[in-house]
Amino acid sequence: MRFKNRRFAGQVLAKELADYSNRPDVLVLGLPRGGVPVAFEIAKALNAPLDVLVVRKLGVPDQEELAMGAIASGGVRILNEYIISLVKISDEVIARVAVQEERELERRELLYRSNRPLPNLQRRTVILVDDGLATGATMWAAVVAVRKHQPAQIVIAIPVAAPKTCHKLEAEVDKIVCVETPSAFQSVSLWYENFPQTTDKEVCDLLAKAKKNGEAISLGI
């Protein structure tokens, strides 16, 4: 199955997550940027609040698509020791890449969340959403970041993922919902008919729209 676009992928995923509808403990967290359009459709269908958890991949220099680790809000950093050893990446290179990505993470935190803290995640069911997973480094960092807040449950929801990545993450969370796990995965973009880069403006607009929808629901409109 190829998805028309991210919004359509979110609608498909929302049907798989119907058991979480209209539950006051549920919170949907999209991973910017590409995960937010997917998460928006899920949050809307489940009648759940939407927020973001900012994560950044630590790409191998000159091979940025290959993740040697990832960082997430709250000072979380994970490293893929296998990749680091395989490519022979020095501590100095890791530190340099981490500093660059931390700057971008801080920029996005300010833009998307105005530096406001995450909502209270303690004893909540947190649904983490991205548009797809290749190595899963950023999602892994997101799980570590959320776990620090002692949620009741962590659920990963993704349209498509590499089978090995899905299997590894399955052991780290309470539930993982993945629509497609193709054996010939190659890359996330291949499983979408339309896969443009999500812009900062789109993320901000969707977050504002989700907030407005949530306020309308709370007022019974």
C-alpha cells in the first residue's frame, strides 16, 4: 500500500487507533516536521489533544540519511554504537554534529512551542507519531524522552516502517501500530505518492488549528 500523502496516512492510522477515541488520558505527540500532518489527523479523529515532541537525527557526515544517533527535547541523546564503530566516527565528530542539531532543535522548540514545557505526561497514554521509520533513531529518542515523564502507556503509531526497526521498537513500548512493514523498504518516501518536505509554517498552522479545534470541543461547539 502506498499512501496518497501524510494526511491520508494519518486517517488510515486513526482507524487502527479507534480504541483510544474520546479518552481524557490520551495525548498525541507528532514528531516534527513530517509526523505532524499525520498526527493532526489522528488527534482530530480520536478527539485528543495534539502537541509536538521535537527530535533531531544525528546524521553521519556526508551520509546524513544514515543515523548515528538522535537527540530529543529534555536533553535526551542516544547513539548507535554499531554505526559509530562501523563508520569509525570520532567523539569529536559526534560532538560537532550534536551541537549543530541541538541548535536546530532549540530553534524548532522556540518556533513550534514558544519554549513552553510539554504537557503533563505522567499517567497519560502518549501516542507518538511520525510519517515513517527507517532506522528508528529519532523515534527511539522520543520514547526515551517521554519515558522520563512516567506515562501510563507509550504507543507508537506510524504508517510505514522497516520490519527490523518495528520489531526493535516493539520491545520498548506498550504498543506499536504500523500499517505497512514492507520487506523491500528502502526509504519512507517510496511509500507515499506525494511526499513533499513539511514546512515550519505547515507545522505551526496545524498546531494552531488543533488548539482551536480543542477549544471548540471543550466549549461544546
